[in-house]
Amino acid sequence: MKNSRFDATVLTLGFAFLYIPIIILVIYSFNASRLVTVWGGFSLTWYREMWSNQGLMDAAWVTARVAVISATIATVLGTLAALTLVRFRKIPGRLLFSGMIYAPLVMPEVITGLSLLLLFVSLNVDRGFWTVIIAHTTFSMCYVAIVVQSRLLTFDRSLEEAALDLGCPPVKTFFRITLPLILPAVLAGWMLAFTLSLDDLVIASFNTGPGATTLPIKIYSQVRLGVTPEINAICTILIGLVALGVIAASIATKRNEVRRQRDEQAAAAG
Amino acid sequence: MAKSLGPVKRKFSPWTDPASVPFIRFENITKKFGNFTAVDNLTLDIYEREFFALLGPSGCGKTTLMRMLAGFEEPTEGRILLQGKDLAGVPPYRRPTNMMFQSYALFPHMTVEKNIAFGLEQDKLPKGEIEARVQEMLKLVKLEQFAKRKPSQLSGGQRQRVALARSLAKRPKVLLLDEPLGALDKKLREETQFELTDLQHTLGLTFLIVTHDQEEAMTVSDRIAVMDKGVIMQVATPAEIYEAPNSRYVADFIGDINIIEGNVVSNQGAATGGVMLDCDGLKIVVDQECPASTGDRVAFAIRPEKVRLNIDPPTETAVNAGAGEVYDIGYLGDFSLFLVKLDDGRIVRAAQANIQRLVDRPLTFGDRVWVNWSRDAGLVLTR
């Protein structure tokens, strides 16, 4: 009994540590007062303010586009990388390559950001929207590759062989058999890349240029001038979006699970 | 083999006819994976409409051989001919063979119907024809009412049928079956074995089956190739393989057998006295033509069901007989296996059909018994 009480305390403290700051942020986004730390009653003022803050809205739009485009490119490239690493076991230096794909995961973002900046400078590329996309694609690609790679490792290759055996050429086999079956992993990779791009501050700030201010950069620069409740409002919306995504994903998983169990029961019953 | 052994399933034996042309020919095939030789300079002919089994323990190269025919592996050396055409460089999707995979490899995201239609769609057949063929296949494997189901909604036996239907839908010249019944329970497996042979006879296709299950190979096939470490030990009909194995390996691999090592005392041919062996005191005479000469170390092999078990001594006790006591009894329902420990310490296995009910069975542990066998019951193996 004593133990379980101890467990409960630890659990509560842990969750409190994680969620109290977020809850405070959400509560204060509905604060009527301009002072961030003083409660002045409930109001939606800051959401209205946020909506009419053109700079903030522009930044949000830039971020959304950057995230969608870079996540999509990263997903294509990452999936190809994963396929190559899992399937072509005979290429020389495969081990080195598969090790290298993990490097961006542990590399400090500052270094990734800086090295990309140096690259763009040396190539004399004007920094802006597309350099941010390239930078985000570069670092999120490896996450996609890892997610897809782990799915491919458990993929039953006899499915592809069966397709080939039935007269389906290799490329068509990929689109008819392999891709539909690894799609959940590919989508998960896309979601991961999208989220990573969405909240990246460091790499974007190195590689952005005029007219391509992303939301994290905008928030960061505004906070330096003092936290306004508008920021709380936009953060609350972001949290809401992420929470919705997580809930939708878990409902989908649950549904699949239930359906799978029902299928199995139906199969067992004949 | 001069005399025919065992039951004959059908009048079909192109391999005995020197004029018949092999349908599939493996010619000096070697396959190496790095330093490991999976298949070692193997030559094998398979005839049209034959149900041929590759039998052996895992790692003997049987699956590799089949995969080379399907086009998933290229031979390191040698060539594979199908109807006289060299298959080298022909990718799997252009070969007139279809395979039923051990794991069935059904496409989980497609319905039963779509799975069966997949191969036909690749041939760009007209839609009506595809539908007709799918219906025909569903009927063949008795799965008409499951057409719209996904593989995950089927039982193991049903999945196996879908896999079979899918691999037969394109009417391949050769159907390759990779351990097709391994995942089924015993009863279903037996049923399916007979269905497979029926199907093969009605469709008139050439079937090549890979299996490690000797019972399965014996039930379904016209001929069996027993493989070990990348080479073929013996190619023969199931009855010949069982009754006249050519080596200790084949004898031991197929069924249960007593193997007694000994030296050749004299060898006078089957009609004039047979082969006489001295197996450390136990005298054995076998009526058999055998290439062994006096002094050679050979093995005498005899199936347990051909060993007679008696309480009274047989009329001839000097040769092909021994006295001992019942050491262990394995009751297997349809028959019992008696392990008899001879007085020299040797253990001989004798099978007795349980024709009478259990209560009447007189022998028990420790009983003094005699074992003996006739001069043509066993076999001298030189390899």
C-alpha cells in the first residue's frame, strides 16, 4: 500500500511538472488583463488581437507552407534512403551510410544550422523561403528514413517476390504492394517531419531571410520585447492542433485494432 | 530398379523412357552464397505433368534450387532449361512459373478476389476474362463465398487455398510449392495433400514441391529427390525411396529404420546365396545384387515393420535372427513399436500392427523374445 501511494505521488509530480506550465499558458491566453501574470477575468481579446496581427499571421502562413513542403520532400527522400539502406545490402560502405543517417539526430542544431548557412553563403544563394525548406528537409529527412527503415526491416519480402512472380515488374510492385503496406510508417514519418519543421527555431533562424519569418522566430523575437498574451493565444492554438492530431491518430489506431480483432474472430469462426 | 516396388499411383513414368524429353532440366547447377555452397554441381531432370518433390532437411539447398527456377536467385554456375530454353537472365516476372509461398504471401491490403486477379491483371487480360478466371479459381478451391474478404479475415486453411488459387490463376507451366502445407494442422494437411494430387492430375500441370516432411512428399509426388548438403542423394518414386534407399542417409531420412553395421563375408549374387554379413557376431544373409566385395564395411538396413517378433525361437536361429528382451514399447495407436535389446546389447526396433485390441497384447517390458526377418526383408547399403 505504501508503495502504491509513493507511485501515485511520483506520477502526479511528474505529470504536474510536464503539464502545469502548459496549463498556465492556456489559462492566461484567456486573460483579460494585458499583464501576463495577473488574472483580470475571462476574455477572448487576445485571440482577436492575434487574428488581426498581420505579422503573426504571415509568420504562421510561412511556417505552415515550409512545414508541408519540407515534410513532403523529406518523406520522399527519407523513404528512398530507407529503401536503399535496407534493400541493397551489398553496396560498399553501407554500414557507414546507415550510421551517417543517424548523425543529424545527435548533431547539435546550432551546428546543422550553421553549416547549412555556410553552404548557402558559399554558393551565394539568397536566403529566404526556399533555403529554410532545404534546411528543414535536410534535418527531418533522417527521421523519416529511420521510421520507414524500421518498418521495412519487418516487411515480409515474399510479398514483393509474390508480385514479381505473378508478372509484376519491380517499379510497379513498389507502388502496388510495398508502398501501400509501408504507408502508415511513411505517413508517421511525414507527421514527424512536419512537427519538427513546425517548431524549429534554431536551424530556421540561421537560414531564413527577409520575408520568410517562421512562427517560432516571430514568437521568439516578440518574447524578447516582452511576453504579450497574444503569444499565449497562438501557442494555445498550436497546442490544440497538436492535441487534435494526437487524439485523431490514437482513435485511428484503436479503430484498426478493434477491426483487426473482429477480423480474427470472424476468421476463427470460419 | 528391375522389379516395381510398392503401389503404383498412376501409369506415368516418363523417366523410364529414354526417348522422353525433360521439361525442366537443371544442368550442373552450383549456387554459392559467399563461402557457403547451397547447391553443388547438381543435375536433375523433371518431366512434363510430373509431381516432383524436393525433400531434405533445412539448409540442404532444396529451397534455393526452387528459387533459382522461379528466378529469385541466379545460379553461380550451370544452367536451367525449361522446355529446352535457357532461363538465364530472365527475370521472375517474365518466367512461366508461379510459386505458392510458404508464408502464402497474400497481399494483406487486397481482397481474396483481388489477390487472385493480380497475376491476370499483369497480363493485361480483358476484364471479363479476368473475372471469369477468378470465379473459376474460387470455385476450384471452394472459396466462392469468401471473395470479398481480406486475408486477415480468413482461417489458415482458407488462406492456403487462396494462395494456391492465386498461383494457379495464370495457368503456369510449372507450379512451385514451397512447403505449402507446413502451417496447417495434421488433419487438414492430409486432406489437402490428396486434393493437391487430384488438382495436379485434373489440371495436367507440372508441380514441383519443396518439403522437409517425408510423409507429404510420399503422398503427393510421382518422384522424390532426397537432398543433403546441396547434392541429390537419390531420385526415385516414393515406393523405391522407401523400399530401396541407396544410402544410409536416405534410409535414415525416410521413415524409421534399423541400421546395423557389418562386414561382407561373401557376396554371391541374389540367386545363388546372397550377401553374407558378419555384424559383430550377428550373421545376416540378404538376397540382393550388391556391388560390395568381401571385407567391405557396409550397413544392413531393415524397416521395423519387416522385423518379426516372436516369443518362441524361429526355425532358423543361426542367421537373420537374434534373442533379447523387450526394452521399451511405444504405443502409437495403429501399431506399437517394440525396442528389443538383443543379448549382445544391440537394440532392434520392431513394429507390430495392433490388429487385436490392447487387452490381448501379450508382450510387455522385460519379456524374452526373438526377432527375425526373411532374406529379402532388408537391404545392404554400401554408401
